[in-house]
Amino acid sequence: MQANNDLKALVRTIPNYPKEGIEFRDISTLLMDGDAFRSVIDRLAAQIDPQKFDRIAGLEARGFIIAAGLSYALGLGQIMLRKKGKLPHKEATDVIGVDYTLEYGQDRIEMHRDALKEGEHILLVDDLLATGGTALAGASLLRQAGAIVDTALFAIDLPDLGGRQKLRDNGITAHSLIEFEGD
């Protein structure tokens, strides 16, 4: 983690957002620095073997940014896991979804039923790992469609919230660049 202190210094902390008691780690300040964003993508890409994966799945919304960079760097296509009602195909037969609990509420993510082929190996990507709820929902959704999901990448991990262990308990190895303890 010491090697990534340059990136950690660029992450802004917003207290009491989106609700009282939460220390929101805002990656937008890191993304505004082109060299730092390039470093995030390069360093995350170095943690995996791209030959192992068929595509990358990015979680809405900041996960799309990281996933797009990795898709470009690794030459892999991207699947977008969207919040409820955001997909253009809204017929029940065209969309599958999973409801899940966040540390501050409920949500749902969806994807087009035809977004992947059964048996594809998908790399799950998001900007931040906290309790693991969103990542587990993403993995569940991809697995529901027949994907193999055993690896996830995050720019930031909040290890005290236990997300990494929850992913591990569900057969997913999580990799991250930056940790913020005590959150």
C-alpha cells in the first residue's frame, strides 16, 4: 500500500455524506489528475492476467470510469451494471436485476439479459469497496446470467467495513490500490 500513497493523497474525504456518520471517499479529485488516473488504471491492470477474462463489468456509476479505462488498457469489452430503470431495453424479458442493501439504504442493479454468454469469465470493477453489498450484487447478477466471477478490482478499499472478507466468502478475490483504515 505504501507505493500508492501518491494516489491516496488525491482522494478527498467528505464527512457526513450521504448521511450523518459516513466518511465519503471522493475519487473525483483523483480522477481530475490525468497522470494519477493513468496510474490507477496501469496499477490495477498489473494486478491481474487479462488473458483470464473475457470482459469487464463496471458498477454504476464511478465504477464505469475505472472499468472503461481498464477495458481500453486490457483490450477487453465492458458490461455496464446499471441502476434500476437506466437501461434502454426495459421490457421484463430484456433485463435481469438484483436487489441489494447498501450501508445507507436499498438499491437495485440491472443488466441486459443478452449482455454476456454463459460461461464467460468476467472481471468485476468498481471505484470503492466498503461493505461489499454492491460488489456482491454485481457478482450475483453476473452469475445469474451464467458468468464466472472470481476476481474484483477496486481503486479504494475500506477494510474495516469487511467487504473484502464478504467477497472472499463468496469465492471472489478482491484487489485494491488504496486503503483507508477506520472507516
